[in-house]
Amino acid sequence: MSELRHDPISQRWVIIAPARASRPTDFGGTSSSRPRAPRCPFCPGNEDDTPPPVAVTGPEMQGESPHAPWLVRVVPNKYPAVGPEISARFSAGPRPALPAQGIHEVIVETPLHDRPLTMMSDPEVTAVAMAYRSRVADAASAPFARSVMLFKNHGADAGASLAHPHAQLISLPIVPELLATELRGTAAYHAANGVCPYCAAAAASPDLLVAENELFLAYCPWVSRVPYEVWLQPRRHDPDFAAMTEHEPAALGRLLRDVLIRIGSALQTPAYNYFLHTAPVHGQAHPTYHWHLEILPRLCRFAGFEWGSGFSMNHVPPELAAERLRAVST
Ligand SMILES: [Zn+2]
Ligand SMILES: [Zn+2]
Ligand SMILES: [Zn+2]
């Protein structure tokens, strides 16, 4: 089973997950030792290829596929990185480790194999965002959860194994170092300046703005790690993604689609990752934190400098990236 290993020097965690090695892929070719998926396990009719669903949306929200039995389908990952171990005790000593206790789910975002978010209707993107919210809330309610990571790998270069549009959710019994760093930094900035740095960044950076609607903003962060990196955040200050109000999922879905259309149009539909940063659960409150979604187009790879220094070299200034993304007509 999987194990969370900890480095007391860098505070870095690694999940050692041997079960992941045998998962099939659509993108095998000659470079992958993993088996090729015999048929798409996420297409309607193949539901038996996945474990039984933990949540299903539809058929009342039918979107563009009136004959599919569901609109969004959430299943446990068949090749989980984390599992339901119960003896989650941290072993210190020379090899610090913790059983990787958590939930690993796949959110199948549409019954249609060739329908990425960029092609979805308003009801469809709303259903996706509502599924994100309810799955994050559900995962956060497990007593052993400390953090919930929702993420998407789109395209083989972004680490996707299957082409059918889907996102994933992993809950963890720890707070990952990147999130912990953001929490510390946000609290310190707030203490020094009396304002949330995410709210401040959005208000002070019209040249970095990419798109906006009534409830959400999208902008290239000042310290974009990769070309055309974009962050989405609610206008309303809130640390907790699962606390989205009634109208926010629809607005989030629409703005996410808008940004992905801009990225696809400006950059010839690159592979991308996005991931959610939301406050940890079952610990101290983090009122100064501001949840957000980070989108990273995969235009270049981490190379020696990046691995060695832990930070990136970005050849496109975010001011220029934002200008180009703003200029795309959607
Ligand atoms: Zn499919
Ligand atoms: Zn804020
Ligand atoms: Zn973040």
C-alpha cells in the first residue's frame, strides 16, 4: 500500500504508491511501459470498468447529451495513490513515514468522450463546478483528512493517463508543504499589511487581469512560474472552497471555461494542469487565506536549474501573457 514519506530537512513529502504503476493509459505509444486502456472506462456503457460511483449528477441536468444516463459521475480511483488505512501513526526516526490514508476519486466531467470543458454549455460547466464543491466538502468531512487537493491533468504532457475529460481529488492526512507555505505567507502578509495578499493582488493588478465575471477574477500571478500561468479566485474573500455560495459554482465554471478557451486559442491547445488551493480542515482556522485555482499550461519542462533551485525560469513576463490572453476573443 501507499506510504507518505517525509524529509525532515526540506519538510518535503513524497507518496510512494506502487499500485499506480499498473494503471492503463490512452497515451501509451512506445514510451510507456503501462498497458494501453482496452476501452474508455469513463464512457457510458462501460460503467462496470470502474468501482461503483460515490456520486452521480443527472439526468435532470442533461446538458448536450440527453440520452446519457448521467452528466457527471464520480468514482473511487481504481489505482489509488492513497487508501483507507486506519493505523495512521507517524513513525519518526531515520525514515519518517505515515500510511497514505485518504480518498482518491475521479470526477468524470461529461458522458461525452470528446467534450473538454472548453466545449461545454453553461449547465454542463455548472454541474462540473458543483461536483467539485460537493466532493471537496465530502472529502474534507472525513475525520482523518487534513487537506484536500482537487486537480486536473489535461493531455499526456500534463500527466493524464486517459483522454476522457476528468478531474481527480486526493485527500491527505497532512498539509502539503506548498499549501503550508502559502498559509504562513498569507498570515504574515495579513499581519504586516492588514489585508489579504490575494485580494490585494487582484485589486492592484489591472495589467495582469485575464478575464473576470460578476463573482470571479482570473489573472496571471506576478510570480508566474511558467508562461501563461493563470490563477482564478472568488472576488469574495473566503478561505474555504467548499463554502462557495449558491451562485458561485456557475460563475466559476463559466470563468474557468473562458480562461481555458483563451489559453487554447493563444497557445494552440496545450496540455495543462490545474489544481485547487483551499484551507486545510480539522485544525486551526485560517481566516486570512483565500482559496484559488492555479492553471499551469505545460509549454516547457522542469530542467536542471528548476530541480536544483526549486524555482522556475519563465521566459514570458506575466504582464505580456495577460495582455495576449486578454486579447483573445471568446
Ligand atoms: Zn470516454
Ligand atoms: Zn482575500
Ligand atoms: Zn496557491
